[in-house]
Amino acid sequence: MSKALSVDLRERVVAAVASGSSCRAAAARFGVSAASAVRWCALARQAGSVAPGPLGGDRRSARLEAHAALILSLVDRKSDISLVEIRAGLAEMGVAVGIASLWRFFDRHRITRKKSRRTPRSRTARTS
């Protein structure tokens, strides 16, 4: 996983630009990309700090969690419902979601979706 460059380096690049150097020249001087220098200068103007934001983490599950009651009600109505059927039920209600997203939803909520055997095996099949 990538790691943010140090705040010290970011501040030195922004200080060089503030003292009259161009973003490209400051980037070349400190060995960073010109795009990074431009972003850091814009961040310093807007936020007043060049500190990096958080890296990684889940940013999208909140969209599906907003429909948790709906998903769980579909499961309550039909206990052996498949993920494809849940996806279709959500699509009817205007919620577009992928199978993998549903799987992660159930994993977060520690709900297993195991298949159960519909009929017991016959005795003749076991003895042969």
C-alpha cells in the first residue's frame, strides 16, 4: 500500500512555491511530481495545512448500510433467498447493488448464507 510523503517535505515544497518558484521548479528541486506540488499548494490555500488525509479504509459501505432494513426484511420474508434474488428485489426498489457488495454486507453483519440440503440422501446411495 502507498504511504504519504512527509509533512516536512510537503511544507518545504509549498514554501519554495510561496517564495516565488514555480510548482514545476519546486517539484524538480525536491524530487516529487509536479502534480503533487500543485495539489499540496492548493491544499495549503484551501485547508491551511498540507497534512495528508487518511489512507485506505472503507468509503462505500455506508451507501448499502442505508438500505440495511430493506435487505434484512427481504431475508426475513424468505429465509433461503439467494444473493441474486436479493439483488433483484433491491433493483425493483431502485437500489443498484452488486453481488460482492451484498456478500460483504452479510459478512460485516455476520450473517451466513449457507445452502441447506433439501432432502436427505437415500439409504441405497450410502451403502453402495
